[in-house]
Amino acid sequence: MLVFRALSALLSYPTADMRAALPEIAEVVGQSPLILPAQQRELLGLIDEIGHGDLLTAEERYVDLFDRGRALSLHLFEHLHGDSRDRGEAMVALKQLYERAGFDLSSRELPDYLPVVLEYLSCRDMTEARDMLADCAHILAAIGRSLLARQSRYAAVLQALIVIAGEAPLDPRKIPAVKERLEAIDRDWAERPAFEDAGVAAPAAAKTEARSC
């Protein structure tokens, strides 16, 4: 189950400590029977990319992908519920699931943040892990398609999770490449007025950072 912790690390914001652990992560990926050879090669390519060059480059690449639009959000319930009340209720239920299993969420991240989910699964049995991944396989596929469309090596992590969930990996040949424009990103994250029909403009709400609690 250590492979889930390795995949969690690869989807986390790159830090100096994380890059120092890349050789160990590569060893776990290479030895895991849960990862098919094709996914192993892709994951090792991602590991090389994260570890190559200066840390700032890796940080900027990560932020450009995961912190600038909903399509690549690693918060799973955002893909299901957006910012609705349903998302809050779902996160409470997920946090309670962690607590019933004896785990207290010490991270500042929200419980539906995919690296947090994977950390939890690394401490559970394979049946629960596969069932949980199968339940959100359609979300993993949506994120994976968005990453493949941007020709990002991070797609390797989603491909590996999709396979572990019992689904066929995504076919990159069937996903047209796109280059997201900044104006599209701005439109995606635009705040709507609280009272659309009111005669005066409502002040914009402060945006929540994508990776903050």
C-alpha cells in the first residue's frame, strides 16, 4: 500500500524535501505490482521532470496546472458539487470516515484533496482502496483527460489510479491537445454577484486559495 503514499507525494506541491525523496518514490513505483509497466514508465518520466532543473521551475509548473482552474482541481468534491452546500456536507462525511478509522486530519488541506485521500488509502486494505477509487473513477478520469489534453506528465498519476480502480487507462490518442488561455482560466474562476437581480453591484467575495483549508 506504500505506492499510494508515493502517488500522493507526486501530486503534492513540490518542495525541496519532496524532491530529495524522489529516488525512494521511484523505487516504490518500480517495485509495486499495482502499477502496470506502461504506467511505471510514465511515472518515472514524471519523477525525472519534477527532479530536473531548479525548484522554482517545478513549483511554477505545478501552480500553472493545479491552481489556475477548476478542470484540474485536485479537490474531488469540487468536480461534483462546485461551491454548493452539498460539497461541505460531503467533506464532513469524508472527515468522519477518516475519524472512524482512527485518523485525525492534521494537514491544512481539505479532506477531499486527492493527495490526502491517497495518504488515507495507504493505511487501509486493498479492498477499501479499490472501492474508494472506483467510486471516484469518473472524477479521476476527468482530471486525467484534462492533464493529457495539456500534455502534462502528471497524467501518469491519474492513469495509475484509474487502472488500480479497475478501469481501462485513458487513450491519449483520443484526447485532442489544448493550450489553455489565460482569459479562459479567469472566466472559470470569476466570482458571480451574490444578488444578480439587485440594482447595485455586490462586492466580490474574497477567493479561497485552491490549496488552503
